[in-house]
Amino acid sequence: MTAGGAGERVLPEVEDTEALGHELAQQLSAGDLVILDGPLGAGKTALTRGIAAGLGVRGRVSSPTFIIAREHRAGTPGGPGLVHVDAYRLGGLDELDALDLDTDLEDCVVVVEWGEGVAERLTDRHLVVRLRRAEGTDVRTATWEWSAPQE
Ligand SMILES: Nc1ncnc2c1ncn2[C@@H]1O[C@H](COP(=O)(O)OP(=O)(O)OP(=O)(O)O)[C@@H](O)[C@H]1O
Ligand SMILES: [Mg+2]
């Protein structure tokens, strides 16, 4: 994975949000953490759908509302899987450990909705994507940045 990808984009339609996820997936590899921040309905799950498509993992991405975390297996041998977590439901990272996922997190890209303030401790570096929704319209704005590498 290459660092340095940061940016901002206006997302008029849900397809634009998915397309951004697809693009960001090109910066991601196994062991990476993505934190999605944004209010209800901002498009966090839509962005995750794009990331999943970009990574080529299996299974339909849906809101992990009732299950906390969903695992998507790699679509190609040796490729990364995807673990999609809803931190809104997660009391803390101990619980993520306690979920006892089948997959080793090191073999996956981990995407955490609502993860800011909770998930950073998982890895030294992570990609943060912030989604904002303009009042009374479908337009969203995304900003994203990799956390500064730790010394
Ligand atoms: N530009 C856009 N980007 C993303 N979603 C959009 C956009 N325009 C409309 N939508 C709609 O808004 C909804 C976004 O829902 P989504 O589940 O992705 O948000 P979320 O941030 O995951 O919400 P939650 O906080 O409930 O998990 C979808 O129904 C989607 O079709
Ligand atoms: Mg969601």
C-alpha cells in the first residue's frame, strides 16, 4: 500500500460514493484499516460497497447493523479479504477481538463505520474517510487522508 493519498471530492449520487470507494481500494492491501466517519445515512456503507468491489471480495455488502461485523472472503487466491465493522454497536476494541473472526485481520482490509476514536488503536496507520451530507440534498462531500506514519 502506498501512503500519501489524500483528497476531497463532491459526491452528487450514490454511484459517485461507490466509485470513490472503488478508487480508494487501489491504495489498500491486507492489514490496512479504514475508518469511516459521518452521520446516519452519509454513505459509509455505500463507500464500503465500492471498496469491496475494488478489492474484488465476495459477498454483498450490507449494513452490519445487526451483526457488528461481516467478513467477505478474498475473491482471488492470495488477495485480501474484507472485514466490515459497525463500531456504533461495538463497545470497544476488546469486543472486536472477542468476535473471534474466522479471518486473521492481517489478511484483510478492515473497514470500520463510526470508527473514529475507537478503531485507531488497531493499527499505527489508517485511512480516515469523512463523509458529510449537505442539508436537504443527496450531495455528499468526502475528505480522506492517511494518518501520519508513527515514529
Ligand atoms: N451521494 C450519495 N452518496 C451516498 N449515499 C447516497 C447518496 N445519495 C443518496 N444516497 C443514499 O443515502 C443512503 C446512504 O446510506 P448508507 O447506508 O450508505 O449510509 P451510512 O452512512 O452507512 O448510514 P448508517 O449510519 O445508517 O450506517 C442510501 O440509501 C443511498 O442510496
Ligand atoms: Mg452504514
